Amino acid sequence: MTTMKRRTARLLSVSMAVALLGPTGCANLGAVRRFAKTSAATADYRQAVDDYVAAPARIKRFAPPDAAAGLDAQARARSGQRARLEAAQAMLVNYLGALGDLSADELADVDADVESLGDALEKGGLVGEGPGQLRADAASAAASIGKVLVRASLEGWRRREVVRIIREADPHLQAVVAGLAAIVEKDFALSLEQERQAVESVFRGWEAAARAGGDPDGAPRVARALLEERLVALQLRRAALTEYGKVLVLIGKGHADLRAKVDHLEGPDLRARLTSHARDLMTLYRSIRTLAS
């Protein structure tokens, strides 16, 4: 995780630098690079996965004793899903970073463990607990991106292979971002809603019990204040999750634009669209950082 955090910080600094410099350099693929590097930085939102995996333990603190066994089982299941979720995110980040490198006529900077990430995706089970599961096709697509990246690294791909990597990776990338967006908006969001219900039930019960016991002013006020604090925190996490879902959708849209204009990557129309996408992604990135802090 430390390696990925360093990579994300590097990608973000590069994307911001390119944004300041503008689309300069050979063949004016600056807009492609800016979009790719900004996408890579914003795609690596590990806190969403951490929050999802840790939620059963948090809910257990507020749940009745007879729910403990079920929550423990849920915690174990989510712990087992972590590697696959993080691998899908990491593969997306690696690909987008590599696309940015190739656009600048640099060798693709690919993590050394990209093959093991692919193995984790291909051998693991489904991720999620409902309709938002990271389906086998999405996981397989992420693994396929890894195979493209391995070839790019071993064969020393440079700018001349930008068109090739976009064509090969686009169907896989679209499946990955759609799969991740589904689990974010369904499973991750449902997990937060379950936590909200558990927290609210306890504090509402405390308030009602205090009033019934003849304490209308003391404990009820404390209960309401504590509940409000927790609900605000949950609302902020939910808002950050929504923004991350928008990031994934926007990455897919931007890459679809690249694929549609792959033979005209220097065209003004594509440059304008990619510049707009990169700007929107940076806005979402800042919003997520603010909401999740």
C-alpha cells in the first residue's frame, strides 16, 4: 500500500505539472498525458475499500449480541475480498499511468508486482454481497490489462505504441470501471446505509429509554448530539463515495473518447474533451480529499 501511495502522489504531481505546462512537446499528446495521469491519481481511492472491509467490525459495536456471529462472518468475507478489490484498482492505476508515460514518449512505469495482481484477480472469488459484485468478467478484464502492461514493459513500448495500447485496453478498461462503479454504488453504499441504521437505532433507543426513565433533558440531549456527529461523518463518507463513482464513470468516458478518436489523437476536438475530463477529475479528486479528511 505504501508503494501505491507513493505512486499516486507522483502521478498527481505529474498531472498537475502537465496541467500547468499545457499540451507542449512532441506531437502535442499533452492532453492525452494529462488525462491519463490525472485519471491514475484519482482512481487510487483505497480508503473506500478500507471503509468497506472494516464496516462489519464498526457495526458490531452497535448491533445486538445475536447479530455478532453474522457480522463476524461478513468481516471475514470482506477481508478475503480486499486483495481482489485493491488489485482491480491497482491495475487501473498502473494502466493509466503507463498510458501517460507512453504519451510522453517515455517507457511505461509499471509496478513489478503487476503479474501477481493479475493472478489475484483471476483466481479469487466474486467481490461483494449482492448485485454490485465485481463480476468474473470485470476481474478477468483487469487481469487482461495486466497482460498488456507486461508486454508494454518487456517490449519497451514508447509513444509509437499509444494507439496500440488504447485499442487493446479499451474494452477491458470499460469492463473494469463499470464493475468497480457498480460495487461502489451498490455494495459500498449499502454498507454505509447499514452502518447508519445500526448507529441510529442505538442512539434513538438510548434517547427513548432516558425519556421513559424520567430524564427528558440530560441523556437525550447527549444522545442527540452524539448521533448527529456520527450521522454527519457517515454523510461525508457517502458523499466521497459518490464522487469516487463519478471518477470511475468519467475515466471510462474519457477513455472511450480516446478509442473513438484513436487515429486522430492530436485533433483539437479530442484535446478539448480530454482537457475538460482532466479538469473535472481534478475537481472530483479535491472534493474526495476534503470529504474524506
